[in-house]
Amino acid sequence: MSRPDSFAPPVADLAALGRKGLVIGLAGLAASGAGWALAPERFARSWLLGWVFVFGVVLGAYAILLVHTLSRGAWGLVVRRTLGAAAETIPLFALFALPVIFGARTLYPWADAARVAKDEVLQHQAPYLNPTFFALRLVLYFVIWGGGALLLTRLSVSQDASADPAGVERKMQVVAGPALILHILAVSFFAVDVLMSLNPRWFSTIYGLYVLGGQAVSGMAFLILVALFLSAREPMSRVLTASHVHDWGKLLLAFMMLWSYFAFSQFIIIWSGDLPEEIGFYKDRFTGGWGAVALGLVLFHFAVPFLLLLSRDLKRDVKKLSIVAAILLAMRWVDLWWLAIPAFSPKQLSFQWLDLATPVAMGGLFLFAFTKRLAAHPLLPANDPNLEAALRPEAQHG
């Protein structure tokens, strides 16, 4: 088995990437601050959009880490530390949640006491949808996500020096099982709280799973793009095989299909039911320019990537696969833009530069924090009992 120091991360290259992320993030933050000063209501909408998009990447990576820990597949072992480094940035997004909490009255009808007093539906929802309980639920979600990520990453690092690495692996699985269940529940409620409640008169029982599937696409796309960066550097350049990349490509296809299934299921059930309180959600998003966005999602979040990912050769080439991953990551922003912004601009396409400035701000700062965490420990878990088999060329990965 290789020594841990033989799997040292490319610290200098990661630091350079992190500095670029920091500069871009601070520039985006300055632009966002200017937007807040000029148009505070529009800033709140854009900040919410940027937050759920970038945070979706992190939560997707965390979910994939949980799935890998339970399955112990070779596909995930070589990037376990990469997934863990992304998950360790969850507390940063608790900080990014503050503008959403303090701007709730601007964003959500149920947070405006004057509107609640005049609306019987909002009054009925008030025991659950109110600013105080909303903030407390967000705290609970972050405790669930941050606690699970902390336990798993600490156990993974401790395995490097453990005399019983198989025992540590079992502990990680004991943590990952309940953590995955709690994660699915937390994301489902989170999706209702921060996105679906923008339209408090509209309901969908599939919405949480729809958002969960999208986050899995985001996390997998991010993982592939990071792998492209690391594949040109030691130690990943000598351990990464086409089989690893192939497995990631298959997972990206699976997660994209999962998102597509929930998206179409939600649409067809609501449209066939033809109930006034439900179809308004889609009527607002199929008119006034939003219909073109919906068509773009069908084409570039499903049809084009689906056809490309059918190719076995593409799925075994990290550079080609990264192009598809980049397309899907961009479309994840488009999907969330299409979900959120029509709540404020129904039947009329609305885009402002702040919609891009806020995810750039949070994305750059996330990249800085991510590279710091990735550089802190060996890139591969050298003492894991499954690592030797995972690094075997053209191994049968499960």
C-alpha cells in the first residue's frame, strides 16, 4: 500500500486556483453589494437564486459522498476526499443564508404581516410558514448537513493513521446510513421552505425530490470538472483510470435521468389534473418568454446530454465528459432561475445582471474554501482496505 505522503495533493496548484476563486468571489460580492444598494428587492431575489444554485453543488457532493460510503464503490474512493472537501464548506453557506433570512419579508408573501392579515390562505399556513420558524428550520437543516459532513470527513482522515482501517470504514457506514435518510428529508423540506413557498398557493408532493435530483446532477458535474483539473497533476494523473471516469459518466447520466423523471412527472400530473390552483405554476412559466427557457431545459438539461452520454467512449474520456458536465452545471442555474424568478415576474421573462453576480460571488468564495480543505489532507485515503483494488487498471467498479 502506498504511503499517505505519496498521495499529497497539488497544494501549489490548488492554492493558485483558490486565489483566483477568491478574487472572482470578492469582485462578485462587491457587485452584489452595489446591487443591494441600488435595488434591494431585486438583490434579494438574485441572492436567493445564487445561494440555492451554488449550495446545490455542495449538497449534491455531500449526497454522493453518503452514497459512496454506503456502497464502497471504486468509483468514489478515488474522489472521496474531493467530495469531503466540498461537504466541509457547508458552514459557509449558513453564512450566505443570512440575507435570505433577513430578506424574507421581501421574498415570501407569508413573511409580510400586512399581506398575511388580508389573506385567509396565508393565515392558515402561518403556524408553519412564519419568519421565526423558517429561520429555526434552516438552523436544523444546517446542523443535520454540517454534522454529518463533519463526522464523515473526520473519520476518513483518521483512517489514514488507524490500526484498524476496516473498523473505521464500518463506523463511516454507520454514520452514512442515518445521515442519508436525514439528508433526503432535510432537502425535501428545504426545497419547500426556500423555493416552493415563493408561491404559497401552489403545492407539489414531488418538488423536494425534483430539487434533490437536480442537486445530484450539480454535485456530479462539479466532481467531474474537479477531476479534470486534478487529472493533469500528481497524484491523480497516475491513479485515475478510464474505468473511474466511465463510472462517473454513468452516474451523471443516471442523476440526469432521475431529475428528468421527477420534472416530467410533476408536469404531467399537474397538467392532466387541470386544477386552477396547480396549473398556474406552469402557465406562468410557459408564457412571456419563460416558455423558451422551458424548451431550453428540455433540450440542454435532458435531450442533448442524454444523447451525448449514450457514448461509451465519451464517458471514458474525462475531457469530453467535462464538456457535458459543464453544460449540465450551467443548466442547473437555468432550471433554478426558471423555478424561482417567475414567482416575482409571472408571464414575463425577467433577467438582471445580479442574477449572475450573486452566484459568481458565492461560487468564487466556495472555490477558495474548497481548495483550502482539499489541500489539507492526502488526496486519496491511503489506508483504506479497498484502495488497492480501486486503483487497479480497468477494475470492475461497483
